[in-house]
Amino acid sequence: MVHMHRELHRAGRIGWLRAAVLGANDGTISVASLVVGVAAAGTHQSSILLTGVAGLVAGAMSMAAGEYVSVQSQADTEKADIEKEKRELKIDPERELDELTSIYVNRGLDQPLARLVAERLMSSDALGTHARDELGITETLRARPIQAACASAVSFVSGAIIPLAAAWVAPPTRVAAVSSATALVTLVILGGTAAYAGGASVAKGAVRVAFWGALAMGLTAGVGKLFGAAV
């Protein structure tokens, strides 16, 4: 009896994971920095919240639009390459067979076996085989602009809500401290979770994200203090 061995790989998560983590981190850091900077300038709590909400909406739309344009460019390139490959297969299939054989020879197969494999694969799915083995385009890693844009927007809002909620419930005199502390805890969790999902070091991922978040909030607080004192 043959037992099927299924392996769990993380490559299939790359597309949505990258967009989701980027969006959540950016949402937390951006809105927390806005809140901390405005609070450091001595602004009233209601104005701080209004600034945070505006930053949330603007940031979510910016992330979605930027991610869509970026990934759509990748998708357009993939589509153009596939169309080119389709034409080449129609015009000169023998040359494409030789090309595929050469790829398999370079990967370690001997010439007769490489030729046999190329013929068998091309007979079942010539375009899919060339897209995968010649162009490096697979269904798992293929660009999906709408999915990436939605993931970025939703994750940005998810990350931004946390420092905004902290600013709302914090005492008026402690908005900056509560928001920055809450944001740092959130960033540690996000960094560690992303690293775990991607198979990397959890501690390094958490520290890396928290460091850049603390730096952003510190610089923004300094600017807020400076301009608040000037006004």
C-alpha cells in the first residue's frame, strides 16, 4: 500500500503574507506616530483622535492603491511573458522542446531522459510547463493584484485601530505614552507572528519590527515637541 506524504511549505503564503504584514506594520507605526507626534505638541485629545482617523483612512487607501499598482505591474509582465511563450510554442514547437530539454539537462538529467521528460510534459501541458520551468511562473506564486490590495488595506486598518483605540481610552495627559506602549507591544506580536509564519527567527522578527516602530514614534514625538514649543 502506498502512503501519500504531504509536506507543508510556506511558499504559498508569500503573496498574501507580505502584503498583510506590511499593511499591519505600516498601520500601527503610521497612526501611532501621528498620534504620538500630535499629542507631544500639546494638542487636545479630540484633535488627536481626528488626526488618527484621517491617517487611518488615508493610509488604508494609499496602501491599497500602491499595492495594487505594484502587483498589477508584475501581473502585466507575467501575462506578456506567457503570451510570448504561447506564440513561440505555436510558431516553433520543436525549438521550444529543445529549450525545455536544455533546462532539464542543466538541472542534472542526462540528455535522453531530459528529452523524454520534456516531451511528456509538453504533450500534457506545454504552456504550463514552459511557464513554470522556463519563466518561473507558478499558480502558487502568481501575482494577484486585487488580493494584495485588499490584504494591504484590511491589514493597515487592523494595525491602525490599535493605537487609535489606545488614544481614545487613555487619560488626556497620557495619550502619547499609552499609544506608544500599546503600539510597541503590537509590533512585537506582529513581527514575531510574521517571522513564525515565514519560518524565520521569532525573536529577530519581533525585535526588528519593534525597533523601527520605536524609532519612527520617537522621531515624530521629537518633531511634535519642537513645533508645539515653537507655537
